[in-house]
Amino acid sequence: MTTTPSLPRWNMSVIYPGLDSPEFDQGFADVVHSIQMLGQLFDTHHIEKQDAQHVEEALQQTFETVIAQYNSVLEDVQTLSVYINCFVTTNSRDALAQARASELQKYLVQLSLLSTRFTAWLGSLGVERLIAVSPVAAEHAYILRQAKIEVAHMMSPAEERLAAELNSSSGRAWSKLHGNITSQLVVSLEIDGQVQQVPMSVVRSLASSTDRDLRQRAYEAELAAWKDATVPLAAALNSIKGEVNTLATHRHWESALDESLFANSIDRETLQAMLSAAKASFPAFRRYMHAKAQALNIPRMAWYDIFAPLGSMKRSWDFKDAEQFIVEQFGTYSERLSTYAARAFHEHWIDAEPRPGKRDGAYCTPLRGDESRVFANFKPNFDGVTTLAHELGHGYHNVNLARRTALQRSLPMTLAETASIFCETIINHAALQKADRQERIAILESSIQGSCQVVVDITSRFLFEQQVFESRQQRELSVEELNALMLQAQRDTYGDGLDEQSLHPYMWAVKQHYYSTGLSYYNYPYMFGLLFGLGLYAQYQQDPETFKQNYDDLLSSTGLADAATLAARFGIDLHAESFWTASLDIVRQEIDTFCELIQSEG
């Protein structure tokens, strides 16, 4: 009898022995004290919006003192917050973790209020003069200039304070409700002739089963479970979008989208160029879906066929195999990248085991210094490998950001995907080089499937969210209306690539990305990340050595300039649809090869 190798859980004891340890209690108290001391420093130096000030030596010294302490507090808060959240996301039933997260939240509100005061103060300074006379200000020039813009979109200090204090019992509370409900959702599903109670994360993983009957039963059981949970989830979504709309109006943004674009360091012209190129690529993706349907011997793909595997991989892809392959292939780019990945595995930065109470999906979060933690629900297939590579790419980005201050490491979502896409592409290309026919089909299908999700499905999510924001300005939307908007968005993007009688009306309930007041329009940055990453990879292929000289510095600078400025370093014009089209051409080439392989088989 063979046993499945156990999957690793991450090691958090390097920070504290546990949530119930005296060391954690002391660390928590130290962070609370540091936030309070920062508040006293702000009061002493009147850090708040003021009349325009001349930059004198005393003000320069105040700025340098305040920003140094502020950066230090942000460092400590991040480590503590991530430590607690790592317990919450791996086990939402952990009452102690939930309690400590809730306890920390009131102090995070205080820090948020201080952050608002700091931004308002920066915006009222003579920013350009300060940058000219202070080396510390010059190092934070982008943050200061952004603050000058942001201060024009602030409510009064009293209103900003009230909004921040209410957020923990409004937007954040609705987001927490979504996370708790979805992570604890149990689905009744017949497996091997027996009805079992299965976590939602496990049921969704069955979408990649080779058994179409099982995929369909899992899909139908999943829809039934989401249907039962829609009342509280619809309330959460309506409340969050309503709150974002209200605050955007009071902060004088034209729309929630404009606020999102500013936060993501791009403009509407860039967004429209990218979305236009994406729309032009839909026929190619539908051609891929038709070819996949042919390979599956079905007339048209249903929603539950999207992640169906094709081809076959001769080599095993258990976790140890994934580790070895990733470390080796990262080494083809650079020893530094490979050494980093080996360290992540060796020091147990990765929590890979799916289990009850653990949220679905994957993410990477910076912990302290150059350390990260990678959250995954590992599947022993090539998709599992590419997901690990993707998240480790985020970790490599964090390594390059480690020498920056906390404020300088605050980067937009659009640029956050740069290293992850690059690392995932390294793995895909490496696997293709040694693949036989069936393996090429499997690898190409996995790669195109991922691109389809980020281009086609992300567009559907963007269209849905845009409609929800616009409709929510008038009133709340019912479950039926949310379903209808989701289905229409899927029809508009997938087109005849999927059977429209078997789409997924509850994707608005599935995706946690919709449930955040601070990250509205969480969708399009992923498309930006994919296409920007592919464009960079194409440049790497053309001139590897020159590219390597600039790439790590680019990653370390993603919080120091807007996307267009950073892209210009590599001769990229983000306003030109041709750039986005060229990136999508890389995917089109994969689709052409995939279709040829499928048709020659038939």
C-alpha cells in the first residue's frame, strides 16, 4: 500500500513560539506601544494638514525624524499582522488567531488614522523644495509627490477619522464574513458511491480531475452550496461596494475606478489600451477552447471542463519533484534566483497542504526582512508546480525590495505580478524544452489555460464589477441580479468557447477579491501583470545579459515610480496598444502550436 507524501506547513516559530506564548504577548505589546509613541510624535510635531510651509532646516529635521520612526513602525506592524494572519488563513476555526486579529484591528485603525495625517501633512509641504534639500526626502520622492495628489482627495480630518474607525465594523467586517463563510463551507458530494462532506477548497480542486462525470458532479454540488450561502455574501458585496462608492464620492473621485487606477499607478489610457488588446485576443482563446473540446471528445466545453487536464506527464509532480524542478530551472536564469528558492523550501516558508478551515487559493506575503511566506493548496500536477513558481516569484520580488524602507516597498498591484509571471514563464518554457508530444500538450494547455483565466476571465470579472459599482449607486442588487450580471459578463468574454447553459453564476461569491474596501477592481492588475511580465520575458530572450543587469533593480524600484516610468526603462510605452498586442502574441503562438497538436492527433 502506497501513502501520499505529507505536504509541508510553514514554520512561523522563527517569529514567536506561538500565539499563546509570552514572547508573542510581549511582541504584541511592543507593537501597540510603538503605534502609541508614533502618535505622540505626530502630536508633538503637529503632523497633519497645514497651511503651505516653507522648507526650513527645522522642518527638514522633523520630516526625517518622523519618516524614520513611521517606517520602523510599519516594519513591526507588518511582521505581527502577517504572523497572525498566517494562522487565520490556514485555519479560520482558530479562535485564538481570530481573537488576536480582532484585537490588533483597533490598533491598525489608529495606524490608519496616523497614515492619513502623515499623507495630509506631506501634501501640505513644499514637496519639491523638500526633495531638493533632504536626501531622505529625495529617496521618498515618489511617495511625496503621490501624497500631494492624494491630499486633494481627502475628506476633512474628522471625516477621515470616522471612516477609518467605522471600517473595522463595516467594510472589514463584511470582508471577514466572506472569508469565514467560504473557508468553512462544506459541500455534500458523492465520491466512489458514498456521499461525503467535503471542504469547498477540495471540491473546487476536483475541477482538474480527469473524470468528466466527477467534474460535473463537483460543479453541480459547488453551485448548490454557493446558492445556500448567497444571502449573507450578497449582503457583504452590496455593503462593500456601497461603502466604496460613498467614500469615492466624498473624496472627489470621479468613480471608484479612477481611485483604483491612481492606487495602481496607471491611467485610463493604459487601461483602455490593455483591455482593447485583450478583447482582440478573444477569438484566439475561443479557438483554443474549441480545440480543447475536440481533445475531450465533446461538442463544446462546459464551465467544469475549463480546468480539465489534457495530455500526460511521464514524470511525477509530487511536492519534492516540484521543489527540485523549480530550484533547477530558476538556476537557468541566475544563481541568485535559484538560491533564494532553495532557501524558501529549506526554511519552510511554504504551507502547501489543503485541509479543513484553510482558505482556497494561493498567495505570497512578505514577513520580515527578505523573508516571505507562501500559502498554497498544492495539487500533484504541473499546475501545482507553476502555482508554486508564481508565488515564489512574489517572494523573489520581496527579496529585491528588502533593502528599501517600508514606505518604498508599498507597490501597486499592477507591478506586484511582475516577478511572479516572469518566474512562472521560466518554468513553462523549461518544461516544454524536454517534453514529448503528450507532455507538450499538457504543458501548453496548462499555460494557455492560465492565460485564458487572466485575460478572458479577468475581463469578465472587470465587466461584472464595473456593472455592480454603477448599479450600486442607485440601490442594492439582489442575488438574482448579481447572478445575471455575472452570466452576461461570462457570455460577453468566453462567447461560443463555452456552453452558455453551463456557466458559473456564483463567481461573484467565489472570488474573495471582490470583498475588499481597500482593493476595488482587484481584477485588471492581474492582466497587467501577466502581459507586462510576458513583455519583459520577451526582452530577456532577446538580450539576456543586458536584461539581467537591470531586472533586479527594476523589482527593487517598483514602489519608487509609476508603472509608465518604470516601463520606459525597458523602452515600453504602456499607452500603445501594440505593446499589449505583442505580449498577447506570445500566447497566440502557444495557441497555434496547441491547436496544431490537437488537430494532428484527431
